Amino acid sequence: MKKITLVALLILAFANGYSQEQGGFRVGLDLGFVPTGGGGGGMLSIEPKYNIKDNMNVGLRIGGAGIARDIESNSGGSTTAEISVNSSFIGTYDYYFDSGNSFVPYVGAGLGYYSIANVEFDDSNMESDVTLDPASSGETGGLVRAGFEWGKFRMGVEYNFIPDSTLQGVNGESVGTVANSYAGIHLGFFIGGGKWGE
């Protein structure tokens, strides 16, 4: 954690109000935390973007999130699966509230494909041969997010809306569901794109 704080402070120290301008191209890198009932997880993403206006851009977020997911069995019990990594490929749109200086709030949304990892259990109450229904291995979903940029530093919160997956037993019968949606808190930086406050 100390290293992440040091890196964030260095980014702020060397940031000179740079951000974006129409027609510019930029690439962002974000690292984040995923709070869950199972103790949490982490996320990492890279996102190339094109600035369609001075205060708007579109991009493609390529990311992964390691999450301890909540399981609901058909018998009424619940447990938490081991951490597994879901990947995503999301088309994004962000709108910036340009304040005339280097501190700029934003809101955004996205839609795309989430690849859902299989589940493994620490809990002996769940069958060891339970797997995801193959039809649930990939889902269309979306995200909403908000935060701010300050210089080349970026911080925000997001929520990823992903349909629940069905769990099936050895004979293909449905035995429960696993929640895939998650919230995240992220920080990062970007390169390219121009600057705010010109």
C-alpha cells in the first residue's frame, strides 16, 4: 500500500494540468479494489481512448477483476467462492465537467462483454463437482462510473452490471446461482491527449 501511495504522490508531483483536447488519443491504466462480502478483490485495466470533443471521449476498456463471488444454492444456503478472475472488453464513453483548471470531475458508462471464470469452493457444504453452466461463461453487461482527473492522475468509483450465472451439478441440473456484478474503487494515470485549462 505504501508503494501505491508513493507512486500516486509522484504522479501528482509531476502532473502539470495535462489532460485532453479534441482529436487527441490517450491511454489510461487503472488499478483498483473490489469490496465484496467474501473479503474483496482487485482489478486492473488498460483503456485506449479517442477524444471526440474537448470534454468527451470514447474508448475500449480491457480489464480483469479478481473477485470472491457470493453463491446462492437452490436449497436456500449461501457461501462465498474462492477468488477467480473475470475479464472484460467494454466500449466506454466519458463526459468531463471542465472547470477551467487541472481538477476535472467526470461521469461515464460502458457496454460490452464479460468473460466469467468458473468457481471453486472452500466450503465443504457445496459439491466439489459444481460448475458454471457453459451458457454462463460469457455475459453482456455494462458499467457506470464517476470520479475526477487531476493532472495525469485519475480516481473513480464504478459499478459493473453483469447477469448472475447458473451453477449446475454433475448431471447438468441447476443447483444455484453466482452473483457476478461488482463495484470497484480505482486510481491510475494516463498518457497523451492534450491538457485542461488552456
